[in-house]
Amino acid sequence: MENLTLVAHPRTILGKKVKKIRENGKIPIILYGHGIESQPLTVDKIQLSQLFKQAGISTLVDLKIDEQKAFKILFHEPQRDPCTNSITHADLYKVKMTEKIRTEIPLEFVGESLAVTELEGNLIIIKDSVEVECLPDALVPNISVDLSKIKTFDDVLHISDIQTPEKIEILDDPEETIVSVSAPRTEEELEEELAAPTAEEEQAAIDQVAGTEEEPAEEVKEEK
């Protein structure tokens, strides 16, 4: 992957006033990390969104602040608007290339499971990322997990089954399950599920019973 570069500028606008920054197509960010004090910056909203799509949280990005020399950073998962899903704030971590870091790397599921394609099972992804430790230049965008190893409903993949990239140590429990396949539900199970009352229906029934139990108490009170 070619080097990714994010251009940033120092900012003095802080607190609730950063709303004005967003109105001008910019995003407030905070830079922190090895050997520096936290520094408030602004970046272009479109450039930040495009770069984060490419880099995620496990790819090094060159950060250039005005005319200063660029240096390597990692994105942390940004804050997003709950309605539009657009980025509203981000933290950037400055790394030291000779010092190991801990971060997460997404899992990429490849191949096909016979338990899914032939036995019509349901793929259950339990974990979609792993915590790792490595030098910054050893980072990879994702780690592949081969689903073809799951051939029956009894087969599962654990952390220990991952083919770890060179110079990367996975910190998660080796016995932790990543993915499994459950058997398809029978017609009887589907009928039972459809016949079972929903949570709303159960609550309505409880409320109705509670209301009925309260009525005699109200009548006694009126007679007094």
C-alpha cells in the first residue's frame, strides 16, 4: 500500500465552539502519543473520511502539520454522528517506529465453509478483530481467517488457528473461539419461534394482570 498522508493544522478553538469548525467542513482532532503533549488540530472532513476508510485503525498514516516534517500516526476509532454516521471527532496516536505498540487488527474471513454451503448451516462470527503487539512497521490492514477449515457443525476456529503474520504477536487467549457454524433450525423450531409471544406481548400481558389485581383495592377504597 502506498503511503497515506493526512494534512492537519493547529487550532485554538476548543470546547463547544468547535461546532463552527465542523460547519466549515473541518473536523477537530487531538494528537497525542510518544514524546509529545496533546495537541488540538483540524483536518479536512472529506480527506479524513477517505483516509480512515483506507487505513482503519491498523495502518500507519503520515501526518503533516503545516510545514513541519511528516511523522507516523495511527487512527483510533473516531466518534460519529448517530444520525449521519459521519466523523465528528478523531484521536491520532503518534508512534515511535522502534518501540512496540498494542492495537487491534480486523479479521478478514476468506474461503467457504462446507458446513454453510452444503449443510446449510448458519455462520456465527464471535470475534472480528484481535489485539496484537508489534513494531509499527509490522502492522497489516487485516489478518485472514480461512473458513474452509469448518466442515461440520462440530468444527470451530480458535485464536490459535490463526496464521499469525510475521513479527506480530496476538495477545488474545489462544483458546478463544472466533467463528463457528450452527445447524439450520427445523420446521418445528421455526413454528415454535413464530408461535412464541414477543417481548412486547409478554409485557402487555403482565401489565394487564397487574391492572386486574389493582381493581379490587380501588373498589374497597371507594366504599369507605
